[in-house]
Amino acid sequence: MARILIIEDNVEFRDVLKKMLERQDYEVMVASDGEEGIKMFRDNPTPLVITDIIMPNKEGVELIFEFERDFPDTKIIAISGGGKGAANDYLNAASNIPNVKRTFQKPFAMDEMLQAVKEIVG
């Protein structure tokens, strides 16, 4: 089964998403912010990255542009619950980046996330 990197600063949300994917036999790595996530990815690339948009240290949009530049074949699912602006604003901006295959506004249905992951990496 495919490996997935989750980059999410909310510990509880990250753990729920990780457990859900592991139950589907995906190998899951986790990072708590964009800086940790990109370092982890450079050491151990994955075909899919699920990243939050609003995070400390390195924001998700900045991270997504870095993936687009350095790892153009990596597929990304962007998620956001919003920040200073509406979540849809952040997700609409992210959806225009070619690596971003799907976007989800928090909270989202886990079965929809699983379906998206299966469509993207099998």
C-alpha cells in the first residue's frame, strides 16, 4: 500500500487522520508543521502529502509551492479550517496549484477523504 505524509499542527486531528488511513493499510508518516514536513519528505519521499494550510513555521501554501517547484510529481490534498480568512479562500488559492489534487474544508467526512486518497494513490 502507498505511503502518505500528513502535515498538520492539530495533534488530535492529525492522530485521527493517521489512524483512519492506517486502518486502510496505508503507511503514514506525520509532521507537525511545514518545516518538519518538508525535511521528513526530503529524507523519505511519499507519493501523497496531506497538508493543512494554516500552520506555524511554514504555512501550507508556501509548502505547496515548494513541493510544486522541487517535487512536481508529488500529489497533494490540502485541508483547512480557516484562519484570519475563510477556509474556502485558502483552499481556492491552493486548488490552482497543479500538485493539489483535492481540497477539503475542516471538518470533513472521513469517508470522502478516504475516497480521495484511494483515487489518487490507490
